[in-house]
Amino acid sequence: MDSLITAAARALAMGDALGALNRVALRDDPPALALRGIAMAQLGDLDRAKALLKSAARAFGPREAMARARCVLAEAEIALVSRDLAWSEKALASARTTLEAHGDRLNVAHAGNLQVRRLVLLGRLDEAESLLAGFDPTPLPPAARAAHELVAAGIAIRRLHTARAREALAKAAAAAHAANIPALTAEVGETARALAAPAARLIARGEERPLLLAEVEQLFETDVLVVDAGRNVVRQGKTMVPLTSRPVLFALARALAEAWPGDAPRADLLSRAFGARHADESHRARLRVEIGRLRAELEGLAEVNATDDGFALKALAGEVVVLAPLLEDPDAAVLAFLADGESWSSSALALALGTSPRTVQRSLQALASAGKVQSVGQGRARRWMTPPPGFPTTLLLPGPFPGS
């Protein structure tokens, strides 16, 4: 094997992109092009990295299927970092199959990590868990093992399994330390800080306080009736009443929960649910109808009783609280995705949010006008991020490319 190619690959595996470039910067053979592409990706020049990897994939001969598959794998990671969620899932699956057929177990695991991370970003947690199940990361080198544990922690956080998330992050931190890659260590640390930061606000008996993710998990295990304003559901233990498609009913449920144990005046309910400034008989009639619908939805969990001034919510067991997001903004969901520090296209955000590109574009324009996000590029190349942008995810090369 070419000694310079081997040395450059080892430098990349240690996160030393400049050291790798010093060895192959003037070479245009396929392995050197591939390594230069990965080095440029680690340095953040993703467009140049994609061009170099495509050139390398074309230059590898028909007998070098594994080398081409590794190029596809690197392209897939660049797509993930640049939040190109529409990138071909079939191409990555095909590359993984080729690597598996050639016994490249390390890159097979790396490809699996990328597939799972993409599924997590798209909210397809069941598929992500299924893909991750039964895989033993122990034989992997430290950098790949850290990436695997970060994926596991991401799923656990979204499932509200905080103990499992902390365990995975502890393993990721140990593996990142062993890998001695500063950017990887920083990524693990950032995820750990996010887990330890307030995740929501608890509103109960007229008072409000922040909650950690672990406290949210504990809350959901009690018999407290929770009006969850983050997911627009009313829940008690494992019983959930989704009201995402019933915004009026949810607005009434939240207003009643915030007034608990007292009652909510009719004027407040009309304003919260219908935006009515001056109530007339038609508004009051509509309120009675919607309260009747809310009673039917909450049957078995709570009652909604009329009072002299309005209506009161009475849980059949336990107390009543409101779980609200830290930031209440019509565009909070878009901001939440941009908070990862990466640059997103509007189409990728639409895929992740499960909504239309036009809706996302309106949200981005509103956030940009408020100075909460900024864009770079024009047209199809435009990307959005929160100012200042975070560092890009480290691109790893789990194994050297074969020399020519």
C-alpha cells in the first residue's frame, strides 16, 4: 500500500485534516482525491469535499467496488452534516451492502450509524431503533464507538429515557477521549450539556418553574394530569388524548389547566380559544359546544364543570399541570432544529417537520426578520442557521482507502 496514502488515512482517523492534506494535496490519483475530499469535509468546505469525492468515485476502476462504496459513504455523511435529508437512502444502503460483502465491518457499522442518524433527524425513531438493535459496538475503534453511542443517546433523549441517554453519553465520552479527536469530544460534551439543561416549563397553581428532561420523564410516570403544550396532548401516565388536530379544544384545556384548582372565566376562555374580544350569544353558544366536545375527549381522565363565572377542570386522580416549551413562538419547531448549529435548507426542514416547504419558508422569513436566524447562499444553495453557527460534525474515515 502507498505509504503516503496510509499516513494520510491515519491522520484523518485522528482528526488531523491538515496533516492529511499535507501528504496528498498535490496528488490526483483516486485514493488521494478521496482522502482530500474527506479532509476538506472535516475542515468545513463541504462543496469542495463533495466534488472531490465524486471525482474519486468516477476514477476508481470497476474492480474497486469497495473504494467506490467508501466514497458513497463519505458523500452520505457530508449530506447528513449539510442536512441534505433528501439524499439517496438507496445509495447508502447499496454502499453498505457492498462493504459488507467485502468484509469491511468497520465501514458497515459507520454506514449503519449514518442511516440511523438520518432516521432520527426525520423523527422515524421506530425504524432507527430497529436498525440499531442487536448491534454490538464493542469491537469498533474508539471514534466509531463514540459515534454509535451518540446515536443511541439521541434516540434515548427523544424517547425520554434519560438514564439510558446518560449511560450512552458516558460511553461516548470515554470512547471520544480514547479517540483523542477534539471535535468529537466537543460534540459529546455539547449533547451532555443539552441533556442537563432545562427542557420545559411547568405551570401549576399559578406558579412557573423550569424542568430538566429527567424531571419531565418523572412527571409522565405519575398520576398527574398533564396538559402538554409541546405536543398538544393531554396525558396521565401512559394514557394520552391527542389534540394536535383540535387546536380550539387544546386551547380550552390549557386555559382550564392554568386556572386549576380554580375556574377559568368565560371571557378568558373565549379569548384564548376564539380570539373573541367582545363575547356575544353566538360566542357563548360556541363555547358551550366546544366544552361539551372537550368533556367527551377527556372522559375517564377529568371532568369539566360549569361554575358561576366560567368552567373548572377536575382531574379524576391527581393534580393538574401544564407542561409548556421553554420558548413559546409560532416558529419554535423550526428554531429547535436550527439550534443544533448546522445549516439547513428549507426543504430539509420541511422533511424533518413533516410540513410543506412553503410553510417552512414563511417561518424562516419571520425568524430572519426578527434576527433569530440567518441565511447563506442563494436559490437552491441557500442554507439557514442560528447566529453564530456551530462547528460542523466531524467527518471520520474508519478505514484507509486502498492504494493504487
